Amino acid sequence: MPGKPYAPEELLTFDRLRRAVTRKVVDAAEELAQRGTVLDRSRLIEMAGAEWKAAKDAVRASPAAKEVARERMRSIVHAMLDDVVGSEQRKGKQPWE
């Protein structure tokens, strides 16, 4: 189901990506239906699976998406470190001890 590439902003969050994949699958299904193709559930599942794979490949190739993932990881690690330091401080220890 080749189509136009994903816009960079569509690759930055899961919600945007899910909406973009849904839109592409629905648009392709409507086009097939207008040409008289009968679409059953298994065909829609196949189309959605193929488009989801294309979307994942686009995310993996996107520098912007990689940077967003890196920032998310930084945030997670930062929060984890805050928890560790806070736990030590509650036990009366200084972080460097």
C-alpha cells in the first residue's frame, strides 16, 4: 500500500502516528471500494498491518523521532535518579556517600 511519506510531525508521538496510519488505511480502503473492490475484515487487517510496518520503518529512519525518543529516555533516567537520591536522603544519607 505505497503512498506518500509520513510528515515529520506525524512521527513524533504515538497518537499522531496512529491517526496517520488510520487515515492512510481508510483512504486506501475508500479508494479500493470506489473501484469496486470488496473489502472484508481480513483485507483491512492486512492493509493496516502493512501500513503499520511502513510507519515503524519511517519512525526508525527519522532523525526527529530518534531525538524525541532520546529526550524521553533522558527524562525517564532523570526521574529514576531523582527517586534514588530521594530514597537515600530519606534514609539520612547524602547522595555522595
